[in-house]
Amino acid sequence: MCEATVYLGNGGEEKEIMRDVVLVQPEDDAWLLVSLLGEQKLVRGTINRVDFLKHTVHLSQPPETAVES
């Protein structure tokens, strides 16, 4: 099986946002992530790296969508 784990980076820190992802599809200015069980998540960001050996996708969040503390 070839599922991936997707991480979202924000300010030098990466957070796991979804596991068992089987589809990463562009949707306008975002990415549609779909898991093996059909869960869907729409995430804004830029793909920085895809590591096929480790089954990971690394996104970075655009500055305008960063959550303010």
C-alpha cells in the first residue's frame, strides 16, 4: 500500500494534518486530501516536498492563512 502522511508547516514548525492519504488533488488555491477511508480535507498551502521513501507530503501554509495568537 502507498498511503502518505501529510504535514503542514507554519513558521518553521510542522504539524501532522492527515494520515493514510491516497489522493492529493489541486482545487483552485488549495489541495484536496483524501484518505484511504474516504475522509476529505481541503488545505491551502504549497507543496514543499514529497518523500516517496518515507511516504510523506510536506506543505507550507501561506502567510495570510496563518493563525494569529
